[in-house]
Amino acid sequence: MFSCNSAQNSENMNPTLIAEGNLYGNGNDGLVENNMVLKNQTEWKEVAAKLNKLNANIKEDQIKAVDFKKQMVIVLIDQQRTKGGYAIKISGVKNKEESVVINLRKSQTEGMATMVMTQPYYVGTIPKTDKEIEFEEVK
């Protein structure tokens, strides 16, 4: 027996990467540690402008390419770090009955790293949903 819910729960919610890396503005871009769900072009343009304020991270064609009738933008911003070698990314997406859970992973490389202020970020899209979006950090 099949129901609409089981079909909806099996929907592919895997993220599509737009950009990831490190911000080097020492906080001058106005971005703080945060996980964001952007559901319209206005919000997306505002966040992309902040990401691009000091570092050219998101290209204009990437901004225009998001179809908010079908997609939502997920933005993960880590805390500022005193050295390089850190990263943040989506490690999985679970489509539950009442919500979508985005698993995020923060990592640090072993060994030598640059001694510069960095702030890891990740930007991607997932299929549009009306469900609540939850974020869980996994180790």
C-alpha cells in the first residue's frame, strides 16, 4: 500500500553545491555564524552580496540560476577562525514526515595551516518544501 506521504518522504533532497570555501573579511562582510534557508530571490541577492562584499564567491549567473518555484538556497556560515584549514558542508539531508533535517559537518585539516582569519561557508540548493528545516551538526 502506498500513500502520498511515503512518496514525498522518498523525494531526493540531496543538495546541489553553488559555492563553498572561506571568507577572509575578518567579519567586515556582516556575516556571523548562522544557518540560513532562503526562499526568495530578494533574500538570496542580499546574502550573495554579503558573501561577495570582500571575496568574489558567488557569480551573477549562479545567483540568477536559482528557481525559487522549485528550489531553496541553504547557506551555512561557520564562526570566524584564527587560522585556515577549516570547512563546513552538508553531510546529508533527511526528508522526514514533518521536517527536513540537514546534517552539517564542521571539519579541520590536520597539520600545518595558514595563519589568517577565515570563516568557512557553504551555499547550496535543495528542492523547495513547505516542511520545517532543521539543522543538526554531526561529528
